[in-house]
Amino acid sequence: PIACFAEFESGSGEQLWLRGLVGRVDGSEILRAEGRSGDAQALGIAVAEDLLRQGAAQLLAAAYVE
């Protein structure tokens, strides 16, 4: 129930575009977050925190119980 995809965008101000997803095992609920930044570590943290704010911890806890 976890996925991410990153693309490096070159050109004016090289940056990384990261999209993350956490969902219920049965697909009934899917949370998405994305962002762009030149700082890969900060971007990963920001996307993860966004997913957590949306309730990803509860979805993941349920996935490991099933």
C-alpha cells in the first residue's frame, strides 16, 4: 500500500519532483502527496509528513494487522 515516484527536472533550477502514495490494502482509500525541491532529503520528509497529516499512519497500521 506504499508507492513513490521521483523525477529529476533539469533546466532552470534543477530539482526533484516526488509523488508519494499510501493506501488501504483493498484500495478503498488512497492518500497522495507531492512536491518539488532542490533538496532531496527535505522533499522526502515534507512529502512523508504530508501523508502522515492525511492519516497514512492509520492506514499502514491497519495493513500490518490484516
